[in-house]
Amino acid sequence: MDLCEQSPSYIRAIAPYQPGKPISELAREMGLDERKIIKLASNENPLGVSPRAKAAIRKALKEVGRYPDGNAFDLKEALSRRFGVPQECIVVGNGSNDLLELVAGAFLAPGRAAVYSQHAFAVYPLATEARGARGIVVPARNYGHDLAAMLAAITPETRVVFIANPNNPTGTLLRGGEFEAFLSAAPRDVAVVIDEAYTEYLPPEVRYDSVAWLKQYRNLVITRTFSKAYGLAGLRVGFALMHPDVADLLNRVRQPFNVNSLALAAATAALADRKFVAESTKLNRSGMRRLEQGFRKLGLEFIPSCANFLSFRVPQAGAVYQRLLRQGVIVRPVAGYGMPDHLRVTVGTPKENERFLKALRAALDD
């Protein structure tokens, strides 16, 4: 019998995650100059890396011959001060994806189930299926989470509910009151994960204090990342806040040294660089308005977004995506999210946004 057939059937059934196309790959495939390609596919920060983070990376380089602090003391201390929670409530990860996997590893197994929404982040089904658990997919409401339906979908086998807020790839947002009502009604023996990877981009009028809920709901896990507004996507570092007993479980399945020393140093410095985050969010708001204006002018429908990207409906989305690639513009197809008629574009710099809109007009006319 073939070796690979010895792998559990639920592992062999997994469809691998498809990341946004790298610039270097497009350059090789189409013979384009890398310097003339723009990537608006992976929701990265167009401003790059925080200056404070850059300085911290340079300083930390001299210690890369040693293992990193496996307990991430400095970063946890900074997070503890920022959010007013004990260090025992904090778990760090190799990006927030790692933390989602840790939750799945701690609570899911064959015979158990996780609930998540249609059009939700691809890692939720991946993490669920990799543990042999059953994924319960709840139909979306206006491309967003239907919390009443998700609550009704919880079964006795359910151990995790995954909710992205804002959601990726749709950018839709649940208001704080809606989410707290869900927490109040959800069974206490089900982990409720609120994935807040894009929370820094929220306008002040829709912000809510999810951290305050930790005192009342010990089944709440809040995951966040330094990959977006903090500009550290390439270093892969995130964190989660939760009850200390839950944190203890996650640390039991967490790999030793799961966050490297450069990432730890950069994240600690980036957290303190409020000016950079403010500049990033300001640039995002103005860029979002420009893209919305451009879509309206082109007569294209889009999903209003509270994140740093927009998903828009376009005829023959696959063909338009390829035409954009030939012009050196990378966006993200989202057919794998059940949205075959949409593409997703990250908000870029003003120059990148104009380049994208010009290329999109040409792609639509082709």
C-alpha cells in the first residue's frame, strides 16, 4: 500500500491554502520587471515596516545565533501594559494563524465540531479539518456573519466557534453589542474565537472593547496580529488574549520558540509606535474612499469594508484577474471563499490605487 494512503483520510481531503501570488512569481511567469509590479493581494501595509520596528530588528540581529525567549517576556509585558491583562492571559504565535491552529489543537478532535461562517477566513476550515473535526458552515447574511444562525448551529459536539471581525475577505463588521449578546447566549463549554486581525483599521465610531469581556466570559479567545497595521507580515507574529486556564492549554500544544527573536523584538517596538499605526490607518481611510469612488465610476458593486481591503463584483472575475496580472497588478481571487464573481483588492498607496484603477478599466475594456 502507498505510504501517503496511510495518512488519515481527513488530512488527504484538505485543500491546501492558496496565498496571494508573490511578485517574484509573477515576474518569472510573465517576464515582467519586478520593480514595475504592484501587489494588492494579501492585505499588507503599503507603508511597510514601522521605523521603531526596523531599529529593533537591527539591534536584535546580533543575537540571532541564540534561541529566542520561548516565553516572549518582553512582548507579553508590553501587551499586558497596553491591554491591562496579566501576562498569564497572553499567548504569542507565529502570526495569528498559528493561534487559530493552537485553539483547534487544544479543543478539536475527531467526533468534535467547529462552527464558522460562509465566506469566512480559510484557516478556520483548515484548522478544523486537520484535527479530523467536522466543520459546520453557516450561510452568510449580506456576506457577513449571521450570529443568530451560528448560535442555532452549535451542537453538543461543538467545541469552537470562529468569528472574524472585521471579516476576511468581505470586510463586514459585527457591532460590539451584537457580539456581546452572542457571547452571553453561547454555551460556556464552547470556545468563542474572535479574530480581530484588522481591528486597528476600525473607525472610532464603531470600535468596541472586546478585552473587557474577558472578565466575564472565560470561553472567549481574542486573536490579533502584527501583520496588518503594524507592517510585520514577513516576520509572522501575533498574540491572543484569554482566560489563564485556556492560555495554559494553548501553551501545552504550542511549539517551543514558535516566534523568532527578530519578530519578538520588532513586535514589541511596533506596539509602541502609535504614530506609525495612526499614519497607516489614515492612509487606509483615504485610499478606501478613492477605491470606492473608482468602483462607482466603473459601475461595479463592492462590499463596504471596515478593514484594509475591498471585495468587488466583476463580470468574468477569473479573466479580469488574469488581465490585471498581465499589466503587473496582483489582486486576490476569492472563488475559494464561495465568491466566484468577486475579486479582493488591498488598499495601497495613492500611486498604487491609481495604477490599479487604471489597470482595472483596461481589463474591463479588454
